[in-house]
Amino acid sequence: MKHDALPPRLAAGHARPVHTRGIVVLSAWLLLPACKDDPPPATSESEGAGTTTASASSAPSTSADASTGPSASSDGADTTAATPGCGTDSAAALARCVDTQAIEADVTFIAEIRTPGTPHWLAVQELCADRLTMLGFTVELHEYGTGINVIGRLPGSTNPDEVVLIGAHYDHVADCLGADDNASGVGGALEAARVLATADDRPRTLAVACWDEEELGLVGSEAWVDGGQAPGETIVAYFNYDMIGYATNTPDTQEIPFGFDAVFPEQYMQVEANEFRGDFILNVADDLATAPAQAFDAHAASLGLTSISVVLDAASKNSDLFSDLRRSDHAPFWFVDIPALFLTDTANFRNPAYHCASGQDDLVAFDFAALVVGATVGAAAETLGVPP
């Protein structure tokens, strides 16, 4: 996530940390360290470089359990038994098929120094391209001059020119692992792609993007919005992930931007009533994306995830007065009136290690991230035309 803003007023508290390959997991999972030479395969069951194996969870780091469902083998086939409620015939069933360990394996691999042009930047780019290809997407490397976006498309059955897009930026700033910013988002987008690819039918096209050079000013997503879309396609909704992996239920760990209480009093009262705990996902949408935003909130509630929603009208979404809500790759979409949602753990307003300002960004609550992905899968599935 680009830009620095006000620091959190209090350092965030966490659940008992467990170290693995430089990432501290905010949960009670016991992790085994693994090698990191190669991208992880699309399965939490496989052993090898870049993967991490977890034991049975005794207590999640949030107030709700993230459901885990089928994981994909190297050929994209489901290999594990579905958990209760997981299925492929409805949006609600798909939302319960998210594999927490798959997200964990990808985030663990991604969270290394990856400024544009570095070897690991290339490795993460290749992870996005290879994973989407394996899942059946047609993959494009969108080279726009200074960077490379990875875009995958899975055509819809009846309305292929109408596209539902999920994306996250894969670059990061120098000398910072960027586990939350934004390995959590990329890992989440890849897991959403895996689950949605299993739907019995998707009338609209599903697209997934790994954006480059977000940290340099939203360069990659802006370049794609300006000239990277396929001829004739219409983006009906864009779900943007930027930092979805930091959560704590400790009071007074959530900072609020100056003036937020005056403009959004209802949302402020929600945070205040919860003693300023940083245990929710923020869902910011423009008024063109009201339907998918409401669907996200409904699926979040069904999964036990707290979401706080803000909807900006046509004048507000591009105003500098709301710059804290325009800090990521959804902003170029808003600028040209493409419906978009921004899903975030609020970055530096909760996470004191944002951009490694006060320590390494190596904290991820995988159970929390999995709930965010599950709610996104449900909302995206509905938007794709899957029965609710």
C-alpha cells in the first residue's frame, strides 16, 4: 500500500507469535519451517520448497474459525475432502471452501524482499502466472514500460465480455519483507482464484490480477486501466486486496484517520463500541459497487467476520479529502467509474510495522485472512452469476 500517513496511536497487541521463515503467525497454529527456493504448489498438502505444514488449530487468532475446503493438486484437481458447507453449486458454499494453509504457504513464499527488478520480484511474478495457468486461466503478462502486471482470465459461460476482477499488488518497498503489505493480498487473490475456478458455472468471466509498482504510485494498475483491458470487455466489479492479514482483538489497537468520525459517524461508533480493537476488515466501495459490497458484508457475517463498510459517492471517491481511502489499486478504477471495492486491514492505522516503520512486516493472521477471502469468494461468485 502506498503513502505513509498517521502512525497508530498504540502498538498493536497480538496472539502468541510463532516464528517460521521470518513470518510471525498471529494464531495458535504450530508451524514447521520449510525451504524457500521455489514457489509453492497450489496445495497445502504437498511437501517441498516454499511450503509450510500446520498442525490442527487449537484456537484461531480471531473470534471466528476460517473454514478450509478442497486444496488443489498440481493439475488443479481437488484432492481433499470438503469441510461442512463447502460446495461448488452456490456462492455461499464456495465461500466455505477457502484453504487457510494454501494462503499460508503462498504468503510465506512471497514475503521476501521484492522491489521491482529483483530476483524475488520475478519469482513472485512467475508464481502468479504459473498458478493461474495451472488453474485454467489464460494468462497475459501486461508489460507497460516500467513494470509487468500479470492478468489471468477464465471465460464466462454466457456473458464472457462482463468481467469480475480480483487483484492485489505484488511489489513492495526496499528492505522490507512485506508479509501483510501485500503478500497477504496476493496469497488471498490466488486462493480466491482457486476456489472460484471450481464453481459449477460462471456466466461472467473471472479475472485475477497481480499488479506491479503500486508502491511507486499505483503505476501498474493505472497503466492497465488506461490501456490494458481486452477490447469489448466491461469490468462489472473489481475487488482490491491491500493488506488483509493483520488483526488483533486487543483494545486500543485501531487508529482512526482524522475527521473520520465526523464524516462516517455510524462506522466510527462501531469501532468505538468495540473498544478500538483491530479485528475487523474495512470494506470501502464507490456507489457503483454497492451490490457487491453488500454481498461481501453478508458473506462476512455468515462466516463470523466483522466488516465495517464505507460507500463513497461520485464526488467523494476521487476527492483528496478522502485520500486515506484511495491509497491502493482500486483508485484508478474509481477515477474512470469502474465499480471497485477496497478490502484492507487499514494498514498503518493498525499495523505498526507498515513499511517496516517500527520493525519487520512479518506478522500475518492467516485465519483472519482466510475469512476475508471467503467473504470475497461469496461476493465475487454472486457477481459472476453463481446462485447465492
